[in-house]
Amino acid sequence: MDIILFLFIFPIATIIFAIALQKILCNPYLVSAIVLAIFLIVTFTAYGVTFLIAAFIYGIIALITAYCEHFLQNS
């Protein structure tokens, strides 16, 4: 169950949350910082240090998604 959570549910939730935050905040760096902060809190409260690498990967996914949404909004 953890593999499905890490490989499918968290990335899809990150993409959806990044798109929603980008529409509200209009700043890709702020969106990725908020997503990274949320995953860092989850890392140290629920999963432990082994989830830390995944948290940074999800932050990068949020940054890429926010930039894509930013370019789609401005075109």
C-alpha cells in the first residue's frame, strides 16, 4: 500500500494542489515552497527521514507543474 501511495497518490495530489495554488497565488516559487513545507511536516511527523528524498522530489514536481500552469495562464 505504501508503494501505491508514494508512486501514484502523492504525485497526483501534488500536481492537483500545485495547479490550484498557482491559480490562487500566481507565483511558482511560492507554490513549490508551500508544497515542500507540507511534505517536510509530513516527513518528520509520520514517515521519518527516509521520506525526505521523496519530499524534495514532490517539491520539484510542484515547481514544474506551477511553471507549466504559469505559462498556460499567460499565453
